[in-house]
Amino acid sequence: MDIRLLGTAAADGIPGLFSDDEVSRYARENGGKDIRTRSGALVDGVIKIDLPPDTMGQLQRDRLNARDWSALVFTHSDDDHLAINEIQYALIPFTDLDHLPYTIYANAVVSQHIRARYPDWPLDLVETHSFETFRHGPYQITPIKATHIQEEDCHNLIVEREGKTLLYATDTGIWPEPTFEFLAGVKLDLLVIECTDGFCPSDYPGHLAIKDCIMVVNRLRAQGTLAPDAPVYTTHHSIRGKARHCDLERALLPHGIEPGYDGLKIDI
């Protein structure tokens, strides 16, 4: 199994669209791993996680074809994860398809938005709930509850196939205890986890700063969810965290955590 990090930025992107902060200036001048588009991922080329507004550019950059998708799995309803108008471009009159060629899995809020935007459209839409596993072909997918939007059942996603297990965890906040307890019974071969706030912790509980990210990873290792040698990568970085890629490396690598970057493909 593999996962490709198509985008690794938070909602503001790096460089930020209208931002002239130090991180944005550095990214514009130096490019490379410091250019970050809004967060989304792709498992084995077929399971698409989230639909950020940068999706088309990400696919063009990496020469990928959305017609390979068999599922689109949403984590939550924030605009940087749910570019709802993009769904229509898979169908007539934009293509020759008269039915959406992939299944959409989404929580109640996202499902409601999709039904309202596309009433009576030929969509296969399945509502998902935290800690309730569902199957999609050879994949077993379990949403777990994140600390992000109080009024919404926001999800992080455990994906399993043929004895390999990964957790894609963006917009996590520090998980509630039931989530940590659930993860105590899981053995992860790979963790992708947000590090939105970088060096600048905020009062908002729905994102992790570097110190929080390290704490969460260490707790997962201590409770046996993560083996000591299981790889850990970050995603969902914000300019507000005031961290360039090289700064993230200096802060995270000593803790066995690698900063993710756009286009990174990880095999497990």
C-alpha cells in the first residue's frame, strides 16, 4: 500500500495568496518543498482523501488521472477539504459519464452539503461515522473522531489493506480520550499527522503545533499504536506556524518525525 501527499498546506496555502510574511516570501523565492498546496492525499492511486480547491493542479503536476479513483473519502466540511463544485466536472456535459464513477464517503455534514448541491444527481453517497468501519473493495476504512469542529463529527482515517495499516490524520487537534483508547487497539505501519500551527501554538483546539504533534506521536508510541520504527510524516502546514521546510526538519527529525511535502509518495 502507498499514500501520495498531493498537498500539505492548511487553508491558507504556502505561500499564502495575499500574504507577505517571511515564510511566504521564502517559498516564492526558493520554491521546492516550501511550496505547499491545500491538503489532500491518494492511497494506491484509487482512494482519494478530501477534495481541496487545488486538486486539479495537483493532478496535473503529478500526471495523475482522477478517472482512476474508485472512492472519494472526506474528513470534514472545511472549504480547504471540500471544494464541492469540483464534483460536477466528472459528469455530463464535462465528460461522457452519466454517473459519478467513484463512491463518496462522508460524514453527516458533508453528506448534507453534497445532497443540497446535487439533488437527484447520479451519485453514490455513503454516510460515515466515527469508529464505524466500512469496506471499499479490498480496503477497510475506519473513521476516528478528531478534535476540530465542535458541531461536526470530523474524521481522521485508518486505512487497511492486506495486513498494512496507515492513519491519515489532518485537522486532528489533540484527540479526545475515546480516540486515544480506540487507537490503543490499532497497530500502525504509517502515520501522517497534521502540524498546522508550527512554532506558534494558538488557543484554537482543532490544530496541532510542533510541541503538540511530538506529544501525540510519543503517546502513540508509548501505548504501542506506533512501533518505534514506524514512519511518521507531517502535513497541513500553515504560514501562521512560521516554519520553513528546513525549520520543520530541525525541529521534528530528532523526534523521528519527517516533514511531509507536496508530491511525496510513501510506501508501506
